[in-house]
Amino acid sequence: MYYPQEIVDEVLANTDIVDVVSAHVHLKKRGKDYLGLCPFHNEKTPSFNVIPAKNMFYCFGCGAGGSAITFLMKYNNCTFTEALKELADRAQITLPAPNYSEETKKREKHRQDLLAVNKEAATYYYKLLRTRKGMRGMKYFTDRALSPETMKMFGLGFADGARSDLTEHLRKAGFSDELILESDVAVFNEKQGLHDRFFNRVMFPIQDVRGRVIGFGGRVLGDAKPKYINSSDTMIFDKGRNLYALNLARRTKADHLILCEGYMDVIAMHQAGFNQAVASLGTAFTPGQAALLRRYTKRVLLAYDSDGAGVRAALRNIGILRNGGLESSVIDLRPHKDPDEFIKAEGKEAFQARIDNAENSFFYELRMLSQSYRMDDPASRTAFHREVARKLCTFTDEIERENYIAASAEKYFIKTDSLRRLVAQYGNAAGYGQTAGEARRGRPNTQNASKVSPDRSRKLAADRRPDRFVPSGTSDGSLPGDTVGKAAAAGGQRNAAAVPADEKAGRGADPGRRAPAGPTRAQKALWEKQCLLLTWIVDDPAVFAQLSRYLEPQDFDGAVYQRAAGLVWEQMGSGSGTANAASVISAFETEEEQESAASILNMHLEGIEDADDRAKTLRELVYFIKQASLERMTQNGGRQSLQELLSAKQKLQALRTVRFQL
């Protein structure tokens, strides 16, 4: 973090989270809090809560939560520092200069200068399209049935036939020749000197996920070659790690993204209401782009041209998506060539039907493969069945493989047991989890040998996962006569992320590492109780003075919980004597950590109104956590001193009879 926590707290204290969130989400007041439809997952019943008293938000549907900083990080896909700066500007707070090294400052300034060149060039192209010089470009777009609103949304422009008009414009704007050349909006040769890279082309600005122009694509008007040219890679533009229109598609409510081949397909789909469409950038689809997609979705639909080239690209990219941990399906565009042509001919309702009936990518592969065999010839049919078996060896998950064996057998009229034996034969010979080619050659796939199917992998980030611990007590980890377990269960029904670090699958895991099994009931019970206690302290600071003599932050299980507890203890020990949820959350820098901290501080005690019962519940909470801590200390094999162990045992013994006052 580049700013001290005091600065972060000052910004949050001067930020109304309701104002920040309501700029993007329609909120309705409900009691002291506000409720709306979550912008981070598709829902019909509102579960997204904004809690002004804690200066935080929390969604009981998907578990997203945090401070105003977290909301902007997640909604705008920006960094902690960028979100903090935006809030500071809203609150009219001047942030101190971040603690960058000289080299970092210089590099960052250079990045900003390149972005400024691209922004100025995009503005120039945009304005030129709407002048007399841009009439040819405007005719092209209107002939393609694009509305003025769509052209504006995508920032479409035009580069005329002159070879140096943009270059001269940028020079007059104060940009150096070196910077203009490096941005790749201009090129240099001995005959012409520095001159425009794009001319006589309609222009498609390429934006990163934050909406900053990082490059351009240009389509020639006429029959000149190449038909499309794109900016070369620069310091701010990497074709293999960006996707066209992802800045728009990432906010879709659809449960998938659609991958297209070209810019016009994407634009036509967005204009028709399919705002989940993206495209690669003039090069073959890459694993880096698959990794980028996985940040926003688990499922990708391919809408590639129905010609031979489109089929080959789809078959290639299905493998890349699968290796990237993404489910995929293929949209059948026949008899039309591409999405643009399909929508113009049959309309968006028909296209939606094709989306709803998209073909499973594995069966698409088999269908394309079957076209190379004669199903009326027994020898050719047998050869095809063997290829099916080899392809089934690519599934590393036994259950997934078995399901596909059964489905493939039914689809292609093969006896299930025969196909299963054939798959086992190839799998045992070459090792499961292979490509079809590797299985055929009998060579192990060392690259993917350790990879786990997305359905098996919990996809859990190691640095967010609490340490494993099963506390003593009853079989489910509760204490005899425990009232806390019932309260935790009640709270857990409302709080979908009561086990934040373990239950949020699909975030940030290494797909190449087999994830551990899910948490036991005892582990969940411990984590729930830790959440309950920390939330209780934040909501009712008076309890802290009574329990702090028995419990310390290191008594909490798991790195995220320990850090959250440490921050709460630190704030409670300050002059204010209170703990601020938003401040605790913002002390975690990454979006995932902030969501975990938010879920920790958002579990409520329910159904216990009597003061004596609440006091008893508090004692049981503290006792349970302290007992678990002592058990861990004992299992650590002497890492603690004898004095520390004795002190912990004495505190635990005292908790058996202590009476908290509430």
C-alpha cells in the first residue's frame, strides 16, 4: 500500500458509501440499511446490502462485500490506489505523494504519456468521422446498420487518405516524435519520415478493462490489403492479454461471455442487446486471454464464423479455454456466416435461441471429427470410436470422464461398457489427462499432469485459506450445551460467506495444483464463531473490555482472521475505543482479501434477546475460540513456551466460571 492507514481512514470517514454505490446501483432504504440488486452477479431478488453504520456493503447472494474502496475496485476493476484516489477526489482530500521510487515514477509517467497520445489520437479519429472528410467512413458504418449511439459507445472513427495529418496534429498538441512513434499511431521510413500508420480506414479504438485507449484496429475502405491492421504491441498494449470490448462486457448480467472473431461482430451483438460479446485482437486466441476471461466468467460461448477457418479456430480455442479452466460451448450460426449476418437476417430473438441451445464444446469436437469418417463403414466407424475414446482420456476428473463416457456412448450408439474399457485401455497406457494426440502416441502429458478439472478444484488461493484445525469437543466441534452453534447457524443462513476464505470458489487459485478438500463441519463451526465474535465487538465495543483479558488476536485460527482480529484489537485500544469495519476492511489491499474481511465482519447474532442468554453466548464464543487456540498450541509440538501454555490453560479455566455483563 502506498498510503498510510491514517490517510485511508480519513478518506473513508469523509465518504458516504450510499452515495458511491447508488451512482451504479438502484438502492431502496430498508430500516437503517439500503437494499438493491447486486451488480456483481445476476439476481432477481435483491440481496445486496449497503450498511451506512459500518460504511460497508455486503451481498448475501454472492458474498461480495467491503468498503467503498472495495466496491470501486470490483466495479471498475481498478487497483486499491486508483479507487482511493477516486474517493479522495470526491471528498476533496489531497492525497500525499505516493512513495514511488524514482525509476517507478519515471516509468509511470511514460505510461501516462503513451495513454495520452492514444486518447488524443482516438479523439482525432472520432471527430474526423463526423466531418466532410469522414463521409466515406460514416457511409461504411451506416451501411452496416450501426446507430449513432452505437458508434459513440465504441468511439468509432476514421483515418483519411492523408499520410501525416494525425502526426502533425499530435505534434501541435505537444507530443514528441519519439512518443508518437512509440505509441505506434505513426511509423517512420527514410522516404516519408514520420507519418501516420493508419489511413483510408475506419478506426476501432481498443480499450483496456478500465476504458483507456491502448491501441487501434483499422479496416481499409476498398480492396487494399491487408483488410485489417492493428497497433503493434507497446508498453501499454499487449494483443495477447487484452480483448476487444471487455471494458463493456465485463459488466454484463449474463452468466457467460461470448467470444467472437471480429470487431464488427462484437459491435453488432452489443447493438442488438448482447452486451456479453468480446473478440481477440487480430491474432490467434491466447492462454493469456483465456486467463483474462476467467477473471469475469466461468463459461465462454464461441460465436465464430461457420466456414472452415472459423471451425478450425473454434477447435483450437476450445482446448485453450479448457486448459484455462473455462467451460465452453459453441453457437451454431448456420446457415449464416457470422453473428452480424445472423442477427440482420433472423433477429435477436432467434440469436438468443441459438445461445440457449449452444452445443457442448466436447460434442462439437466429436461432431467435427465424425465428418472425417464414414459411419456406414464398420472399419471407419470403429476408427472413429477409438478416436472418441482417446479424446475422453483428456478428462482428468473420474466423475466428469464417466459422465462424458455415458453421454458419448448414447450419442454415437456405442455400448457403454465397451467404450469404458477402451478409454481405460488408452488411459492406463498413456496416463489420464492427455490430449488425444498424446494418448495416441502413448506419451505422458507432463505439462497438464498435475492439473485438476475445474469441477474438482476448489480454486482456493493459499494465502487466503485459514490453517486447518479440528477443535476438540463434540463430533461437530461444538461445546456441550452450546448456544453459540444455534446462533451461528441462524447467522450463517443469512450470511452466505460466513466461511469467507474457503467457500468462495473460483477466485485466484493455481489451476495446476490439486486443491484440498472442503472444510469439515468442525472447521466451519470455528470460523463462524470467529466471525460472530469479531462482528459483535465492532457492533458493541463494550464487550471488548471484558473479553480482551482472555483472548488475543493470535488465538484466532487462520491468517485472514488473525489479521482482522489484530486490526480490531488495535483500533479498540486506540483513543476512540471503537473499531471501524470499513477501516479494518481497507487495511487489506487486494479485492479478495477485502471481501473475506467484509464477510468476517458481517455475521450477526440472531434469536438471543435476553441479556443473560447473550452473556452466556459471549462466554461460550470466547471459550470455544480459546479452547481451539490451546489445542493448536499443544499440537504445534513445543513451539510455545511452558509459561505460554500454562497462561492459556489458566485463562481457559477461568472462562468456565466467568460471568460477562451485558
